[in-house]
Amino acid sequence: DAAPSESAKDMSMDQVLSVVWNVATTLEHVHSDAKVVNGDVYLHNILQCGEGVAKVSDWGASFVYDGNSDLATIFEAIEVLAFGRLVQDLFDWHLDTAVPDSTEPADFLGRFRGKPMER
């Protein structure tokens, strides 16, 4: 994603954390209970309703998978990685805070893109 839309430019820490929670619980539900992968977890596919609840949209690339197959872990891992990128974008764009990248070990040693995470 390039940047947040005009209507979603200024989000507070509480709003960002709410989006993270809503998306995480949605993905947990569809993976654990329905065995469905969204396949398109990007910030531009997250919509926020008037009550501030974030909703995962664009299920056009989604598919049902066999939770007992060897591929189940891979499908879920790819989606978790995409979710991690979504979290990084939210913190970077709205809170000017870098979140360490779990795919880059050096980030755990104190190298950040922006300022360290604060709560």
C-alpha cells in the first residue's frame, strides 16, 4: 500500500490498536473455525464502519483449505506475514513508529526504520 486515504489519515494509538485487534480476531476465526484463507490481507482491504470497527474486505482471493494437510501451516503463515506487514504500515503511517520486521533478524538487535515503539 502507498499511504492511508484522506479519510483515514489521522488515527490515534487506540484506533490503530483497535484495527489490529479486529483484523487479528477475524483472521483467527476464519483460520481456526472455518479453515479459510483471505488471500488478500492488505491495509487497502480493511474498512472501518461508523462505530470504528475494522472489517476485512475483498474475499475474492479466499479459499477453503484442509486444516489437516501439510499446506495448512504454510497458508496460515503466509497470511500471518501479510498481517504483520499490515501492522507495520499502520504503526509507520499513523504513529510514526517502526515495528521490527520478524523476517529481518537485525531488527531485533535494535535497528529501527523510525523511532522505537512506545505506548
